[in-house]
Amino acid sequence: MGIMLRNLTEDIVIRRLDQLIDQLDCCKCDYCRLDIASYALNRLPTKYVATTTGELLSKISYLDTDFDVAIVAAITAAAEVIRKHPRHEAVAMDKLPIVNE
């Protein structure tokens, strides 16, 4: 078990997105999910830690309620933007638009 550098924000956003996706009224395809996650992550502060895999889960639980609220708000805003501008069809056609909202 080696030590690794991880961005806890990324891990938490992915987990919370998995928990919230059914309530977001948006496409659930892999392209849209990753677009939602990346949109949210670009608007949240990073939280890097040096950790082993086993320690990672325990560190996630230490984050405060205010940060969780910020994560849910960022995911919700991201889902709204991606719902209005889904790229999954453009990906299939190899024509990716860039969304700057």
C-alpha cells in the first residue's frame, strides 16, 4: 500500500453526484455525468491530501457541512448548465462545443 496524492474534492463530487443524479432532472449518460462533475470541480476549491487508499475514506468524512453544501450547490448549478447544453450527441459526432457559462 503506497502513498498517493489525491484531490478529496474530486472524490466527494463524484460520490455526491452519484447520490443526487436521480433528483437532478438531467441526462445520466457518462458524458453528461463527467461534464457535470468537471463543471462543478472547476468552481470548487481543491483539497489535496497525501494518503494511502485505506485512509482516503476516513479523510472524506472529516469535511464540514458548509463544504458539502457548496458541493451540492455546484453540482446542482452544473446539472442545470449541462441540461441546457448537453454534449453527448456532439461527442458521438466528434463536434464538441465549449460551454462558458
